Amino acid sequence: MLKAWTDGLPAGVLDRYQLRGSTFAYDDAVHGQRAVSLTMPVRMASWNIPVGLAPIFEMNLPEGALRERLRLAFAKATGSFDDIDLLAIVGRSQLGRIRYTGSGERLDEDVPFQSVDEILANRRGGDFYRYLIDRFAARSGISGVQPKVLVRDENSFFPAGGEKRELSSTFRGATHIVKLWDAAEFPELAANEFFCLKVAEKCGLTVPPHRLAADGAALVPERFDLRPDGTYRGFEDFCVLNGRRTEEKYRGSYENAVMKRFQQFARSGALMAESMELFMLIALNCGLRNGDAHLKNFAILYDDVEGDAHLAPVYDLVTTTVYLPQDRMALTMNGTNQWPSAKDLIQFGERRSLGTRATFLKLFERVGDALSDTARDVEAYAREHPGFAVVGAGMIEHWANGRRDSLSLH
């Protein structure tokens, strides 16, 4: 049995249910602002899930290599290893405002210090990769097949109002995400994502501050769910908002599972402007040829579960067709996952009453200019880093295809 905490206070208990499921019950004194999710309001009755965990509890569970590393390390001690076992390990340190402990334990975070500058400058290759995984895996409640760990920078800096501010000396949580990659499977993945994020920045989308390691072996973004006072914002991805498990992240359409769901849950005086930002992000994924823009790679942020909710900053943006030339969209549009034409995107926007054809054409030009401008940055980086040359050339080629076929730009 685990205790779930929201905003640093107990919210309820989570336990196994029947053979394969789980159940969550709120504590009697919990009020609506302490709900664990926009999709799970406070109520007397328990929330029973027949298989696995509720999406909000599953949201930050590591996948792939990181999950396997933790399974091998802890399965002997526990005698089994299911999602609740995994949540018990990583639940004290994860994205968003929810934390987990044993039922009788106090909540605390104690992520070790780690110099981000050292990570960015390090060239020790596989040894340093293993060091980071070994040291931080059990403190890294963050989803994704790509290996990622949460670390606390020894300088504890966090951006606020465009300036650097030092967090409280009592803060023990993570400040940065370190994204690593397997060179044998996805060469230069960190640099690939770095330049895709640069395109998003040049489009005017909100992107968390991020830096690329000197040898291209890691990408290190700052957390966007962390307030300057060391408290956490609510974070929910679109698997949660659609009531779907992680294994269903490729199920749904951009029209309904993303845009419609965003407009259902986002509460903001700038809803239409943010809906256009979301539309731009979807169009950008088409231009970049990112076939991994699934439900977990879109999210909302909020300060109060009963207050305003906004589109989260851009994250996990990659040109996947460099590695999988026949890759298609992660979700469907107009009933297909084939890359859309500009006409398809315009129809999508018009059906959601986001704007006029002229508005969308202007938006496509903005995305296309960002792609062309960043392509020059890719070429310059490839000249200085010959190992990136093949991937860089592939990215530029696929971006040109996206500009031509999905944005009608030449």
C-alpha cells in the first residue's frame, strides 16, 4: 500500500485491487483543491481500476531500459515487480505535484547533487552514462523509452522572470532532466532533439531552457513544472486526460484526443491563443517529420487543480524519419496516420474554429521559416561535429519534405 501526496500533503492511499488492478481512496479530510488529477475529483467512493494503475499514477513510470534496470535491481528484494513496486521506488521524485511513499512514511526528497556543467562537458562516454543511471534511476519518476534521469544541479539555479534565482537551501528535489541515448540504436538523438527544439523556439512556442553536451551525448533541459520557490505545478499528459494507459499512447486522433481534449480541460482566458499554439505544434511535428508525437508528448500545466490550466511547454521533439524513413504520424488526422497535406491541416483548423485559411497559411510560413533558419544551424554544427553529418543531412532532407508536402512551402 502506498500513500499519495499532493502539494506536499497526504491525499489518499493506493493499493492493489483484485488480481491485476489497483484502487485509490481519498482521505476523509481532503478537499477538492487536493485532488490527484483533473480527471479524478475528490469523492467518497474509491477509484477502482481493473487492470494496472489509473493513468495519473502510471503517467511518470519509467519505460524501456530504465524500467528494466530498476526491475533487475529490486525484483529480488520485493519478490515481484509490478507498477506499484516501481512507483514505490521512483515515487518520491517525479514530474508534477504528486508524490508517493509507503503508507507509514514521511514525505521527503533527497536527490543527490550533480553538476550539470560536468554532465555537459563530460566526454567519458559509456562509463558516465552508467554512472548517471546507477546514481539517479531510483529518483527518476519520468516516463519515456529513451533513458532519462532527474538530477539536482549543485548550484540549484532555476530561471524566474528571465533571470537566474537560487532555490532555497532546504530544497532537495531535482532541477534538471538528463536525456541520454543509445548510440547504436539512435545515433545523435540528443543533437536531433536539440535542433528540433530550436525550431520550436523560433516558431515562438514555449520551450524550457536546455543545453546540449559538448560531445552530443546528452540533452539537459530544466524542469518546467518547478516554481522558483521549490514547489511543483500540476502536470498531466494527454494519456491522463483521455483516460488511457501508457500502452495506449498511440491511440486516438489529433482532432479529438489532443485538440478537443485540450479545449475541454484547459481553463484560461487565453484559450483560443493557446489552441492556436497547440495547432502550430501539431503542424510543426508534421514539418519536422516527428512520428512520435503521441499522447504522452502533449501536456497541460496548472497551479491549482480547480483553477486555470495551460498548454505545457514543448518537449520530446525529434525528427524520427532519420531513423525510420517510413515512419508515419503517431496519431491520426482525418482518419489516417499518413503525413497530412497543407489542405488537411487547414481543414483540421477550420473544423475546430481556430481561424481562417489565411491565418493558417501565415502560420505555415512561420513554421517554414523556422525550419529553414535552423537548417543552417544544423549544417554549421555538422561541420564542427563530423559524427553528426549523416544524421544532420537526413534531418535537413526530411524537413524539406515536411515543408513541401505538409506546409506547401518550396
